[in-house]
Amino acid sequence: MKAKVQIWHNSRCSKSRDASQWLAEKEIENEWVDYMKSPITTSELKAVLKKLNISAFDLIRKKEKIFVENWKGQDKSELEWIEIMVQNPKLIERPIIIKGDQAVIARPLENIEKLF
């Protein structure tokens, strides 16, 4: 049986396309979750953070204009950062590759290998 993973991505992201190509070359089936078009829930984001084993703040794209203008330098709780990302999905680092109870951010692409 072939491995299957889920990719959380933004369809405009070249790194997401690179991850998809990497998976295709390895013949790994994948399911795309475009969180810009189909927003994720708080509970989904909490579950992925647990699989990534990182804090919500560590998942934020800190160079995004919306982050710099609204939250840079602010001290928020874990739940507050999660809610900010749910409401502003552009802030979520990508792509995230999920396999079972593990996940990685595919930057660099070689991080995907940690799942296999």
C-alpha cells in the first residue's frame, strides 16, 4: 500500500507546488487542503500544531505585511495566536505535510523525508 499524506497549502505558493512535485516523484499520494479557500478550524489548527510539535507563534509567517502591521512585538497567548491564524490564514507557514500523527513544514523540502 502506498503512503498517503495531506498537504496544507496556499495554491499561490511555489513551495507548495515544489512539495507536491517531490511527493509525486516519490509516488506518494496526497490530499490537498487549500486553507485559503476552505478555512481551517481552531481545533484543526491545534491538532496540526500538536503533530508539528511547535507553538502557534512558531507557525506564523512573521514577514507577512499583515503580521508586521498588526501583531509584531506583541505578546499573545497560544490560543490568541491560533485564533489570529484561523482568522488570517495567510499567516500560516506552508506547506505543511501531514502523515498520521506526524507533520512537518516542508521548508526545506527535505523535511518531508522525516515522515518516511
